[in-house]
Amino acid sequence: MRGLIGLGCLLACLLSAACTQQPLRSDSLYGQLGGEPGITRIVEGMLLRIAGDPRIVDHFQSVDIQRVRDKLIEKFCAEAGGPCVYTGDSMEESHKGLALTPSDFNALVENLQASMTAEAVPIPTQNRLLARLAPMRGQVIDQ
Ligand code: HEM
């Protein structure tokens, strides 16, 4: 009987959202960035800064900025260990033909840092997110 109750609890857990979603742990990078609301504000702040950055704004002139916003939120959320699935194109594919340079990459990172600072994200937390994005550098530039 005990075993049956245990099995019932396990099944209930497996079928419930609480079990399929990762817990919002405040010690996870995702939690430290403020979860999905925090990551949304960080991405939007970064894109607003890019819109005013003459070094790189031209790259974004004719893109579907709503889509880029949505996919960036998914990407950052997934990279930070959040419960998101990235559904966008690969990094190589989405930056193909843009001929991005290391300076372009640095400019985007600066805008991301400024956005995180405005959201009061501590520098060590900022650096944890940047460290997870750094391996994508080679997939983004020179494509
Ligand atoms: C680690 C750094 C970067 C990440 C994680 C990243 C992520 C993304 C994502 C998720 C998308 C959307 C993909 C899709 O539509 O399915 C995207 C598109 C785009 N990214 Fe990046 N990106 C990075 C660096 C850059 C840099 C440095 C620039 C330019 C300065 C840039 C310019 C663009 C542009 C213009 C698009 C839209 C392309 C199009 O729709 O044709 N990205 N990026």
C-alpha cells in the first residue's frame, strides 16, 4: 500500500508542471538574473542601448527585432540554466553574412553589461553570464 501511495506521488509529480519545470533556485545564475522577468528586462535594455549605438546599430536596421528579442531571451534563459528551450536558429546560421568583427562583439557585450548594471546585477553575476556567452564568440564573428 505504501508503495502504491509512493508511486501515486511520483506519477502526480511527473505529470505536474512543478516537476517538469526547474525550481527557481536563487543560487542559480537564472535566479540571480531575476528569472525570466529579469532576463527580459536585461535583453530589452541591451537592445535599446544597441539602438542608440552607432558602432553596431546598422546591423539591426532590417531585422525582425521582436523575433531577435524573443530568441535572445530564450537563449540567455537557457544558457543561465533556466527552464527555457531555445527554439531559434544556430549561432552560425543567424549571424551568417553579417561579417561581424571582434569590435562588434565587444560593443554588444558592453551594451549587455550596461543593461545588467542598470538592473543592479552584481558584477560577479554579470561575469558568469558573459562566461557562458564567450564560447559563442567564434560562432558569431566572421560568419
Ligand atoms: C554571444 C553573443 C551573441 C548571441 C548569444 C546572439 C544571439 C542571437 C540570437 C539568439 C539571434 C536570433 C536567432 C534567430 O532569429 O533564430 C540573433 C540574431 C542576430 N544577431 Fe546576434 N548574438 C550575439 C552576438 C551578436 C553581435 C555581436 C551582433 C552584432 C553586433 C549580433 C547581431 C545580430 C543580428 C543583426 C541578428 C538578426 C539576424 C537576422 O534576423 O537576419 N549578434 N543573435
